[in-house]
Amino acid sequence: MSGKRGNGEGSIYIYRNGYAAYAWVTTPEGNRKRKYVYGPTRKDVHEKWLKLHNEAKKGSVATNTPTLAQYLAYWLKEVVEPNLRPLTAATYETTVRLYIVPLLGSKRLDRLTVQDMRSWLNKLADTCQCCAQGKDAKRPEESWRCCAKGECCRQTLSKRSVNDARTILRSALTNAMVEERISKNVAQLVKVQRARRKRPEPWSVEEACSFLENAQLWRDYLYCAYSLILVLGLRKGEVLGLTWSDVNLDTGELHIRHQLQRVRRRLLHTDTAKTEASEAVLPLPDICLTALRLRQKEQQAAKERAEDLWTESDMVFTTRYGTPVEPRNFTREFDRRCERAGVRRIRVHDTRHTCASLLAALDVHPRIAMQILRHSEIAVTMEVYTHVPSADTRRALRKLGKALGGSKQKKEGKEKKGKRKQQKKAEEQAAKEGQPES
């Protein structure tokens, strides 16, 4: 073929072992730059050149394409961290660093293929993370027990973790499409098998009752927190982030506004997600209300003992010196209490599944239970309420409530009993006076 340029091909020229061309485009940053295309023949370059012109007419075009690792670093810093919650952003960063970049990071962003995605997912599912991350090798040599000794422990990721990594990558590539860096999301085109969720095995109402009774008997300073996670279904971060300004002991109401989380070695006391359900006011059952009053007295006593060492805050649950309770320490205390109470050890989060059964045992109305459980439909609440606790369980919880109420509840009970006796005596007297004389 002649080296003479064709009509309209002024920017196509011979370059090394083939041809090259360029077009003026507007970058995503708003700058005007040249974008080059290359090929072995003039025809190939002409087709790429026409395609480049069409892209330039539609919108901005990136002049340099980063690798996937470079783009993910930008995405985490500029998109994820400013817009997502700290714990979510930290989870994304960990997934990118451990599971995506080591296997795919060197690939150019615009050259990722569906085959790359499929190979990555298969390899990720089959890779021992202990070997890949050198977990065993980081221990002292005398403590090596598996991979560092050449005995692979096959610590592979679960199917759900693999799917989560693919979901995060898909989100990043979707953002790249929005920024017009790529034309298609190859992570979205790969079909994956849905991972089956592991069903939790929460406590029965009897086990929950035994746990609370044991915590109250030992005067555990976290007894009130245990009551709130079991009876109101609060999450660990929500109960540890609770402040006295969120609690109204006079009206018996509770607002869930804050959460306490350990993120990247920092203890963060942040607002909860601003959703309609999270901002709802929760009514406090008697057992929680009494436990909160008891907690208030205990905290005041601890403050007097600590004197100058006390750290002033509005937190409901604090250490003996007024500092917030570490989430990991809360988990450790919960596990120790399970052992002392003689009940099965479960995750703290699994206590939420016992919540509805406890509310039923405390004779809480289903509509109120629906508000406490934050269900959108009453049918969901009633389905959980189908498990009716035994009479023994009801009696045990009422007994626990009376023990927590102390002399005040006993006094109120005596007053009610006295009023009933007086009313009965008055009725008998009235009936006697109304009888005809013999």
C-alpha cells in the first residue's frame, strides 16, 4: 500500500513497524489533549481513529489508562472514603489490598476481560490465604505450625467472601464506566453461584433468661447492656455508643443515634445511618428501664470512687474510669458470661434473633414489638411471635423483673394488693347492707 495519506487522514502517519494516529479530545479533568492510537496497518489505525473521533464527540476521553491497582487506589481515596461509613471503607480497602490487587492489579483497566474475571475468581477461591499473606511466616520461627513449614493448611476463602470481593470490584468498575474510562463492566458479566447464608442458632428464651439471671446475680457492670441487646435487639456498636441524652427514663423511651466502632486502630463514636427506622423512638420494657436506672446509680458510684481519674463523658457504658468500653472487650466479657451462666456460646449479633421471643415472654404487644424489632410489616413480627415461650419461662422473667425492681416494685405491689382488699371489703359491705331484714 502507498505511504500517501488518504483524504481526511492527515493525523495518520508511519510509526515504527506500523502506523499511528491521534485526535484532540477533552479529558475527564476538562483539559484538551492528544489521544494516540496504534496499529500494524493503515486500515487498522483508520478504524481506531474513527472510533476515537466518535468517542470524543460523545464526551470526555481519558488520554492515559491506569492499571487496575492505580484506579482502585484513586477510587478508594476519592469515592469510597468520602461517601461511605468508616467501617465500610476500611472493609473495602482490606478486600482490595488482599484479594484484588495481588492477582489483578497489574492489568490495564481498559483491557480487563470476562476471562480475566473468571480466572481471578477461580484462583481466589482456591488460594490458601495463610500462604498468600504469609500469616504463619510472620510468627516466630519456633511457633511455625503450617504453611511456613511447607504444610499448607488450605485456609481458603468462603464462597461468600469470594462473592463479596467480586461485588466490590464490580462497584469500582461501575464507577469507572460513569467516569467514561471503560465501556463495559466485565465483573458484572460474570455469573457466580450465590452463597448460602449460614443460619444462626440463637438462644432459646430459657437460655437467655438464665444468662440474664446469672449476670444480675454476679452484679455484672454490663448487665444493662446485655438486657438491651437481648430485649431490644440492639447491635453491639449501638449499645456501646449509647449516651444518656439518647435515654429518657421519665417517659421510658430510647433513641438509637450513635454507635461505637474500632476502625483502623481508632475508636470512633459516630452517628448511625440516617434512615427512618434508625431514627424511630423505641419504648423501653420495664426490665430495660429498671436496668438503666440501676446502671445510672452504678456509674455515679464508680465516678465517686475514681475521683480525679474519672473521664467525663455522656456514655452510658463506661469502664471504672469513665472511658468507653472497647468493642472487643465487650465480646470477651460476653463470652465469659456465657461460660459462667452455663449456656451455649453464640455471637453477640445472634442475640438479635432471640429478641422477639423474649418480648413475647414479657407480654409486649405485637405492635410495640414490631417497632422495637424495626420490622416494616406486622406479618414478619407475628411470624416470629408464633414461638410462644413456656409458662416457666414467663414466670422466670417476671421473677427477674421483680428482683431488679427492688423495694419500689414490692411497695407498689403491696399498695395494689391493699387497694384490691379494700375494694373487695367495700363490695361485701354494700352487698350486706342491701340484703332485706329477716
